[in-house]
Amino acid sequence: MNKINFKIISIILVVFLLLFSACDTLWQFTASEYEILIEDSLEILNIENPMYVHSDNINIATVVIEDDRILITSVGFGGVTISIGDRIGLSNRARIFAFVDEKGKINIEEITKFDGRAVNPNIKNAITINGNVGTEITPVRIDLQMNGTHFVVTEEMDVISWFINIPSGLSAVVFDVFATNPGFPNEVYILISGTPLAVNSDIIKITVPGENAGRTWDVYFNTRDDARFNITE
């Protein structure tokens, strides 16, 4: 009798385990969302006006600024780092490390805040880059200065990627480096030249990558109304 009961119990357990495994196998990944309201971003991220968002793996999660919120959406399983930057002119930044589980749920594991305002990155000179589409411009010098950190650059270095909105066809190269503290340059002089291929009347916007700014995060330079492009037809 005991042997029969044991067999029955064993069969029930096997059936239960099979059903449990089947249910677990049938579970589908479902995309989920995690949002941070812009009105709460100063408290949560130390960022008053988020402008830049970036996911280091869009196969795991994407991130956008949509309406009045920062929206993170899961895409696949694994860990992902979300970077969020302040408006141009202030270089505050936050980094969110999230983990997306097998079911698609986003778990925020760590938020790191970077206060970059002490760096005070500035375009030193009033400058207008004048020109016409299809015609080579007269080379123009633009001076950049940072305090509280230093540039990591060399002369003749190509820095076109620093200029967010430079018209295609123009180039940007470091032609001089100045250091008030030897070995730690806090000013660079950049030469803009070339033949613009598009009309542009924007204020100049510059972002120096962390690797070139002695930091682990990018530095967004203060804009000024008298530093702009004036490229016409």
C-alpha cells in the first residue's frame, strides 16, 4: 500500500514539474517602460533640463525624451547603461545602469550623478563663421577654455566631431594649445576652414568628449549669441 501511494505521489510530482516547466517555457518576453518625468529630473538626476539621451545597447533598451518625460523601453534581456545630459551650456550628466530581466521588466540598479558645472566650459571669443555654399571660407579661429579640468589634445588634431552643428564641408583642427598649469592645458585654439556645403545660421554648439576633457563624461560648452555660423547661398 505504501509502495502504491509512493508511486502515485511520484507521478503527481512529475506531472506538476512538467506543467511548471511548460508554463515557464511558454512565458514570453514583453516590452516594458520606465519613465522619469522632466519635472522630477532635477531631484532624481541632478539635471534640470535634459537634452541628450543615449543607450549603450539599443538591443536591450532604447531611451527617448518624449513630451514631458524620459522614456526607457526594454527590447531584450541584459544590462544596459543610459546616459542623460543637461542642456548645452551646463555639463551636468547622469548615468543609469538598468537590468532587463527575461520577462522584459526594467530594473533600475544604480543612478550616478555628475556635477560638471564647476568646469565652466566657454567659447572665449565672439566669432561669426561667414561664407557661401560651395565657396571656400577664410579660415577662422575659435578659442575654447575650461576651468577645473584640462584638454587632452595635440596640435593638428581633427576635432570636427566636437562641433554638433557644423555645416558639412568644413573642417576643425587644433592649431595651438595653452596651459596656465604646465602639462594641463585649459585653452585650445581651433581653426575652422573648408568649403561649406549647406546653409547654416545656427549658434555654434560644441561638445568635448570626456576622453578629450580629462573627464569620464562629455562636456557641453556654453553657447553665446555672438558665436555662430553665417553660411548663405
